[in-house]
Amino acid sequence: MTTKGLFPRLWRWTKKIFIILFIAQLLYIIILKWVNPPITVTQLVSWVSGHGLKRDYVSRSSISPNARLAVMAAEDQLFPDHNGFDWKSIKKAMKYNEKKPGRIRGGSTISQQVAKNVFLWQGRSWIRKGLETYFTFMIELLWSKKRIMQVYLNVIEMGDGIFGIEAAAQSYFNKPAKNLSRQEAALIAACLPNPKRYKVKPPSSYVASRARRIAQQMNNLSTDPDIQKVIGTSPP
């Protein structure tokens, strides 16, 4: 086959592969609207690297509203209102990182964290960030906020090798996630920025102080009607 005929054939195969991959990932996103992800890259890496893999996916009704409120207070207070991206926080993080390149600050929303943890891998490359933007847009388009929150609380790492709120509740407090108190939920949420470094038990002075601030924010946010819809405490 001549070079002249090879390139068009390669281009046709490339287009076919791209279309197949696009349809496959779209179907996967739609399926995960109802089905929990079988495993994530982060979970697999944790298991392979010897950190372990403790997880137990649970339904939304098996998660305390305190847990949903705590992670919003800690990670993304505008979660009910934005379309997946908190542009003010992103701009602040970019300015901070320019001034202090050795100390990276994130500006990711809960939706972005779900996109990263469910569909992608950990890291800070431009390719991953671009894919994260795409998957964030798609889950905001195809899933509900309640579903995004449920998946977040089931897949996020909440300790070294501990994934999801049920595994965290059982490991730290010997109780199911549906019975977590506000203080317990705040302690777990306080460690989310770096769950391998920060410990729920025994909490450092930093974690304890951060948990108190989160608990205060939980009190402030709990009366917001939009947040009540997400955590499941709004009146019928």
C-alpha cells in the first residue's frame, strides 16, 4: 500500500475509534446516573500500592444529612447553585498558585471532584484538567445534584485507603453513615483536603479547629432552602 493511500485509511480508522470511545463513555456516564461505579483509578492505585481499599457503597437514604451538609460546608458551599464550576474560587486559586508555586491550592467544586475521582486519575496535567472540565459538564447536564452528592460521598477518599462515607463512619466511629452526628461528619469533612495526611482519630489541633469551623458553617447553611433540597431536609 502506498503512503498516499495509507493516511486516508488511518484517518478513517481514527475517526471510527474516536466515535466508538465517545459513545462508550457517554453510555457509561448515563449508566452511572443509577449504578455505582465498579471501581475508580484512585481506588485501584490505593489497593495496588499497599494502602488498602475499604469501601461500601450505600444508597442516599443510608447517608446522614449531616454528612451531605458537612462536605458542602467544607468543600463547596455554592454546590446547589453553580453549574459545576465556582469561577471565583478558581481565580483565587490561580492567583495564589502564581504567588506561591510551591504550595498548590485547589479550587475544585464537588462536581469537579466527582468527575476526577470517577472517570479520571489524580494529577495536575492540562490533559487531565481538560477531561475533568468535560466530565464535570456532562454529569451536571445528565445527573441531578442529589446524585452527584451521593456519588461523591461514596467514592471520595476519606482516609488512607478508606473510600466513601460508610467506610469512614464504620472505621472511625463504629456506626453506619446514616447515624453520623454533626460533629462526627464535620471531623471527617475536615480531613478531605488531604485524607492521607490529616487524621480523624486522633485529630490534630488543626483538624479539630477546622472541624469546629465547619460545624459553625453547617449551622449557618442548614436553613438555606437550596441546600435543604440537596441534603434532604426541605419540607415536602
